[in-house]
Amino acid sequence: MLKNIVSPKNRLDKKTFDKKIAPLQERMGVLQRALHDARIPVILVMEGWDAAGITRSTKMVIQSLDPRGFTLHTIEQPTDEERARPFMWRFWIRLPPRDRIAIFARSWYSRAISAEMQRPSWTKSLAGRIIAINNFERQLADDGAIILKFFLHIDKDEQQRRFVARESDPLKAWLVTPALWDLHKHYENSLPVVEDLLKKTDTASAPWHILDATDENFAVLEIYSALIAILEKTLDRQAKGKPKKPGDPLLPEKCPVRRGHNVKSGEKTCTREECQPDLDRLQEEMPRLQALLFKRKIPLIILYEGWDAAGKGGNITRLARYMNPRGYDVVPVSAPDATETSHHYLWRFVRNFPRDGHIAIFDRSWYGRVLVERVENYCTKYEWQRAYREINDMEADFVYSSGGGIVKFWLEISNEEQLRRFEQRENDPLKQWKITDEDWRNREKWDQYNTAIDEMLARTNTKIAPWNVIESDDKWHARVKTLEIVAEHCRNLL
């Protein structure tokens, strides 16, 4: 890819450049307003060799844009907060809403190479990063985002010439550090690594535009031309009512999970008195396990899904009661707000992923996409079918990139037991706040939810994040069982 780039024979003089850039910038301003009205998010990635002109090219693009409609992200070394999160977290939280443009002056690509090449087994680690990046970009493109990636290429001699020129300029000399010269010495070693990265991340949903940047003016014009062509094509397709047709989503294979449909209402597995010793023992053990996870910087996600009134709140209360509150967060999930719906649906969940050594407890989760959103038609069939793979990819990336774990619970109760609990809540003044008209409406769709639950469990029951189905007609049995599973998972992580 890089070796086949042909440099322009003649450099563009300033007069010619100014004449050519003016109409392109004007057109870009028009397109930005059209994208805003169409609510199409744009992600512009600027990558390239050091001194290849990333800053100038970015500046020239920004000049044509209304500053109220874009955000520039200059990606450098991660902060302590970012370093304590999964690798892709810092990029997820910077994604634009549907009516804005996000410009990344360097991105996940530079950080992947920089972070992984410092490790002994960096080739294997980088391969994992490539998988995560491709999944990330595919998910965004499938959700309607336009991803434009530019790589500015210069050869080693041109890079050296620019370094020397900067060192002779008092205003730019600080830009050239010993570390940059050291990287320059290893240009030949870096070239095949960069080329391999570009090849493996050149996808249909997010292709690379590789430009010769020996002539910076020429490179800027090429960037504008590519931007305008792609944005016009997208807007024209939408104006004609012919949105890009997605292919059928790649559904993960089913791994059937036993759900216990035959749980008998009122059947007791153990009495409160029988369960209490085990509950006390596990609650005493959890603070010690939590402290060890914190000490070893291992993050953990625990999520609870289940039927309405299945006991999610009670289980979470028993889990968290004796843990150090500074080391965990409970994330209650309800309907998304306007900001959340303007982003990819996973955005609001990734933002709440735990930092190293911390625990995030989700009271409901991203699985709402394939449950309530599916049954209530809050999303299209294509969107909820696509979600199975997206969820599996997201969970795998969290585990692999953070070294942490995920514990997933489905709390199963019988139809009869749910009815009993609903009626009990309605008749108890202290619990009436727990029951809503929506709960009753959901109950009327029991069979539809049953179908959705079975498919969710089957398609997202992975080796790295398996489901734990807990028969919960007996609350005390369920509380002990969930604590046992969490404790066992923590021990395995340690």
C-alpha cells in the first residue's frame, strides 16, 4: 500500500492552491449543514508519520467548518484515568452525537501501535487491538456513522528534512524531541508494521485513504476531494429515500441455555433460616475478594437481567451491602435520554465500564436492546439482530483489554409467582412505588418476551461471558446462589 504511492511530479504553488481550495471549503460548509439536518454523525481520522502534516491538514479542514458543529480530539498519551480503563474506552466516550462531526488528530491507531510495540509479545497484542478496532468501526458504520480515515505518508528522507527544518525554527524546535529522532532511526522497521495495520483495517465500512504528503498542499486538496465525494454520496442516497441497505446481520451461533420454565410457583428451595448461614459467610467473604481485585487492578462487571419482580434489587442489595462503597458503582438502567439516543446504543454503557480494580453492578443492561426494545418495537429488526454480535464483541473486548471479568445473571421466575408479587406490591403501601402500569403491560406480552429471552440467552452465552440462569421463585435461594457465583468468579480472576 505505502510502497506503491506515487508522489506528484510538481508541487502546487500557493496561488494555485488558494484558487483550488476556496470552492472546496465553501462546499464543505454546505455539506456540514446538510449533515446536521440529516442527523448523520461523521468521524474523521487523521493519521500518518510524524511531521507528515497532520496538524496543518486538520487545520485546513477545520477552517471550512462551523465550530459549533464539530469537536477536535487531539489524541496523545492516555491520562491516568484513561490508562485505568479498557483500551477503546477513551475513544467511545469521544464519539459524536448524530448531528456533529468528531475529528481525531491521531486516534486509536497511533495509540495501538505505541502501546503494543512496547510489550514483549507485541505482535499478538496488536492483533487483538486490530480485531477490537475493526469491530468498533463496523458497529459505528452499521449505526449510520460516516467514518473517513486518512493516512499521510512521507518517506524517511522527507521526514528527516522536516525534522531538521523544524529544529532550525525557534518556534517549532520544541516539536522535535530525542524520542522522535529515535523513531526516525527505526523508520524501516516501523514501515512493515504500519503497512500491515493499514491493510488489516482497510474495511468496506471504514476504508483507508492513503495520501502522499510530500506536497502538503496537494494532500489537503486530496482530503477535501475525498471528504466531499463521500459526504455528497451519502446525502444524495438519503435524499432519494434510498438509505444504504445493510446486509443481513451475522447472527452468532446459538448455544442453548436451560431456563427452568417448569419452576413451580411457591416451591421453596430453602427457608430464610436455612439460607442465612451461607448468606452471612458469602457476605463476609465479598469485602476480602473486593480488596484483592482492587489490589491487583482487576475490574469486574456484574449485570442483572430478569423478569419484572424477579428480585434484581434484592440481589444487588445483598451483594453490595458489605462491600467498600468506594470500590463499586451500581448503574441503574432505564430508558435512554435524548443525549444517549443520539449516540450508538452501547455508548451509554461503555461510559460506565469500571476502571482497574473497581466493580460495576448493572441493574439491567445493554441486553434491553434485544428484550424490551425488540418486543416493543423501539428499534428495527435489523438493529436488534445486529446487537447480538455487537454485544458479544463488546464483552470480549472488555475482558481481553482490561484483564477483568463479566458475570451475567438472568433471574427466572414463573408466571404465577410474578403475578403473586405484582399483587403483593399493589397491596403494600411501602412497595406500591415498585409497580407501574408498564409492568402490567409487559406481563401481557409474556410469550413474546419468552421468545426474546430464549434467543438472547442462546446467542450471547459465550465462553468468555456465559449466562447464569437463577431460578428465583424462592428469593433466598436466588440470593445465595448469585453470591456464590460472584464469589467463585472473583476467586477465578485472582
